[in-house]
Amino acid sequence: MTASAPGLRRIVVARMKTAMTYRQNVLLLQVIVILNIFILSRLWTTLFEGRDTVAGMTLHTFLLYITVVNLQSWVFTDLTVNEYTYQRVRTGEVVFDLMRPIGFVPQMLAHMAGSHLFMVLSVVVALPVVLVVGTLGAPASPAALALYAPSLVFGYVISVLLAVLTSMVAFWTVETSGFTMLYRLINQFFAGTMLPVSLFPEPLRILAGLLPFQSTGYIPATIYVGRTEGDAALRALAVQGLWILILALATTAVWHRARRRVAVQGG
Amino acid sequence: MSALISVDGLVKEFRKVKPHEGRLGSLRTLFTRRYEVNRAVDGVSFAIDEGELVGYLGPNGAGKSTTIKMMTGIVMPTGGTVRISGLDPWRERPCNAAQMGVVFGQRTQLWWDLPLRESFRLVGAIYGVSPADYRESLERFVDLLDLGEFIDRPVRQLSLGQRMRGDIAAAMLHRPRVVYLDEPTIGLDVVAKDRMRTFVEETSRAGETTIVLTTHDLADVERLCPRVILIDHGRVLYDGDVQGLKATYATHRELVVHLAPDESTGRTPAVRAADVLGAEIVSQEQGVARIRFEASRIAVQHLIASVNQNYPVRDLSIVEPDLEGVVRRIYSEGLTP
Ligand SMILES: Nc1ncnc2c1ncn2[C@@H]1O[C@H](COP(=O)(O)OP(=O)(O)OP(=O)(O)O)[C@@H](O)[C@H]1O
Ligand SMILES: [Mg+2]
């Protein structure tokens, strides 16, 4: 593994440089996310009319939640690498990834790391605007911050594993764009980017509990704003850890099968 | 000493869903799947020694690329074995991958949106090339393949020929022991092809690089490959040197006779079938007769003597079979010498 570190680092750098050449695309994404945060904030402010709290949160906490969860999701549901893998498999260029002395999955992870690093930079650049249209604020308490940090990392790992898994669909079917769009919608909804999972109607809330998506958005964001704390927060971290385990095993198994399926189109 | 590359009884089957025909066919296909098996590679065996340069030939769809995908460890064989310096490319993929370089002429391994140089850096890092070796290799490639003029341009702006040169360099920058070149001259103009051939020749000459070359341009083969392996329908038809291939399959030669006009009449006579010892007169136009004969049955000197005796000959030449003619015959008529 250590022998492949320089190669992987180089992929990260190249991926960031590629993102740099597509700056306009990133700008457009920034606009989308900012609009999203703006609309949701207006909407929820209106819905709060005449109430002190909703789902146990004050308006300020609620808007902070909406902003944090959407900023996270901006980076986490980046589909650059899904799109890339799909193109590589479709054109058969994936042969070049498969012939490297470095594993295919580590290469994909490096691509994601590069793309995500660039996304984080673009988030930082956009923060002043977010401050105006949304609500930014410090974590609820030092304890919240201490729990948020690992929860965010876990959430990130889960997102990445989900992205690797869904990318591999390309090895089974060449028609993935509809699937990817559907996946993204489900992912964002169940992560709680439109409304907190606690506001979902009963059946959906149960479903959300059975899916990994709330671990990528809702859990870290509610820890940040202080809605999930103490034992509940620790339990939430444990759930995240469990998802990492499950998804890591699933990724290994799926990749094992995908590799045997590789036929490589054309040639 | 055992061979560097040994391929033994290699098989690859592709399974395709066979659609149901008739009404509701596609709906039935969704539920009850029938498979159609296509044996792309059907029991291929050969051995290649260190430092050899072998042409791997065959018509479209013969199974060349599929064989290479198995030798490189990209595709899992359905049956048979491949060993590259003792390694199983599928099971020991990373080890095998570290010592090989690949060009698939129809695709590129270069990073589309970034300057060419960036792709070289990536190769250097992935294969752990030391900075000193990297600099030396790069300098050599820039020199040999004339990359200097476009190395800092994004790959998407390169012409096909420039891109192919970049691809070759990227495949060899880490000095691999085995190189697979799958149609490296496809789409190149005469000059670019020549440059590519010179480069492959140079690389091979040092004797440290084993090269398997796939091409549809037989001029590549005539120029570069002492040995060819010819396959069709996934089976080896011929394995040996180019001379042997010609000797085995090109049994006919052609005598081209330029006739002089008859001095008295001023008319050019025509060669009659009776005077060619049973050879076949292929064509006869404007005083040029082309006579095709089987070299093992009719001695050239007898044929020439007979023609000389009966006609006013201005010029004579014998056309040796070219590889293209031989291969065309094998592709279209199969393997009957
Ligand atoms: N991914 C695939 N799925 C199904 N069949 C395939 C696949 N790849 C190749 N084949 C089939 O396998 C056979 C051999 O293909 P291959 O690409 O190895 O031929 P080739 O000798 O490289 O031909 P060409 O000179 O045209 O490149 C063909 O009949 C082809 O249709
Ligand atoms: Mg081919």
C-alpha cells in the first residue's frame, strides 16, 4: 500500500487540476447550493410563523441545521467520480485503470479525494454568500464540536463508500445516468437536506433509520447544532461506525464480482 | 530456460443474452434469459522469449485484443493459463502490472484535460520511477518521439499522431519488461507510422524489452517482426517467421513479361497458353503479360526460356509474394497452403 502512495497522491493533484479547468462548472454548482440554502431558509422561516419551536428546534437552530446539512451534502454528494467511472467503463478506457499496479478502488478513492478537496475549497470561497442567504454559527457547545468532528469524518467515509458502490453499477449496465439521478435524489432526501429526519412521517422515518443516508447528513448536522447530544450522540456515532463496516464489506464483495465481470467494451 | 511469456490453452468466452424473437420477445428476454456463448479466444498457446518482438496478427474479431487483455490481467480467462515471467497476470495483477506497458491504439491513457506532461508525471509516480530515471527517460522520449512542441498542451488539443506518440511514451516511461502494443499505428500518416516503427525498432534492439505487437498494417510487420503469430476465430493458424509464412502460403509467383512490338508488323503479339508450361496467364494488356505459376511445379528458368524463345521480350520481372497478399489469402480462404 505504501508503495502506491505517490501514485495516489499524484491522482489527487491531477484531479484537482482537472476541476480547476472546469471552474465554470464549479461556479454553477455554487449557485445551485446557495439557491437551495436560500429557498429552504425562506421556506422554513415562513413555516415557523407563530411558533417558537419545530421538532424541538428554535428557528435559529433550525436554519443553522439546514445550512450545515446542505454544505456537507454539497461536498458529499459530488457525482464527479460516478460520472467519470461511467465514462471510463462505457468507452473501455477503464483498461488503463485496471492495468495499473495500484488497485482500482484505491484509484477511485484518490479521484474522489481530489474532487472533494476542490469542493471544500469552493465551499470556503462561497461562505460569505452563505452567511448572507443562510445561517452560519458556531457549534452548540465545545462538546458538540468534539462529537461533530468524528461524526463528520464518519459521514464522509460513508458517503465515499456509497459513491464507490454506486459507481460500480457501471460494470453491470451501461445505462447508469437515470440510476445516478434517482440515487442522488434519494440520498439527499434521506440525508435530511430538505427537512430534518425527525419531521418525516412515521413510515419514512423508520425507512430513514434503516438506510445509511442519515448518517451522512442528519446525524453530523444535528450533533453540530446540539440536537443530538450525550448518549444519543455516542449511539449515533456507533451507528455510523456500523455503516462503515457494512459498506466496506459490501464494497469489497461487489468489487470482487465486478472485477470478474470486466469484459471491456471494444478493442 | 523457460520462456518469458507462456500462454497455454487460453480460452475466453463471452456470454451474451440472446433475445427471444416474435411477439413480446423483449419482455420474455427480461424474465427468461437464454445465453449465447461466443468463444473469442479458443485454446491459444504460444511461448515468447525475453527480448522477442512478435507480431500478433489476425482479421477483425479474431481475438487479438481479448488475448492481450488476458495477458495484461485486465480480463479473467475462462480457461487455460497465462504466465508472464512466472506470474499469473490475473491473480498476481499488481506484480505483473508493475513490469508491463500497454498501448491500446484506439484509446488513450492520457489525462484528457491536462497537459501531456501531467500524464507522464502520473506514470512516473504510479510506477515509482526515481526522479533521476524519470528525467532521463523523459528526455529520451521527448527526443525520440519529438514531443517537445506539444508536451505542455492539454491532451484534448493534440492531433491523433501527437496523442499516439504521447501514449507510447506513457506506456514505456517506466521501462517495462513487457510491452503490448495493440494497433499503435492505427490512423497515423506515413511519416508518423515510420517514426513509430523506428521507435519500436530502437526499443527492441537493446534486447531488454519484449514486445507483442498487434496491427493491421503489414508494413509494420515486414519492417519490425522477425516472428508472427497468426490467429483467426480464436485459434492459432501459424506461428513462425515471416519468411516461413510466405514459403508455406505463398506458393505462387508471378512472371511479368513486357513484350516488344513485332519488327515487321509493328503489332505486339500475345502470349499463348501453350507456351507457358501450364502456368496461368492472369492478364494481358498493352504488351504486358502477367503469368502466375506455382514455384514448386514449374521452374522459373524453364518458363523464362520458353517465353524468350517464342516472343520478342523487352523486359522480364518476377514478382515475389508480399505478406499482404499472403495474409489476405489466409484471411479469406482459410488455412490451405
Ligand atoms: N466485451 C465483449 N462482449 C462480448 N463480446 C466481445 C467483447 N469483446 C470482444 N468480443 C468478441 O470477441 C471477439 C474477439 O474480439 P477482439 O476484440 O479480441 O478482436 P480483435 O482480434 O482485437 O479484432 P480487431 O482487429 O477488430 O481489433 C469478437 O467476436 C468480439 O465480438
Ligand atoms: Mg483489437
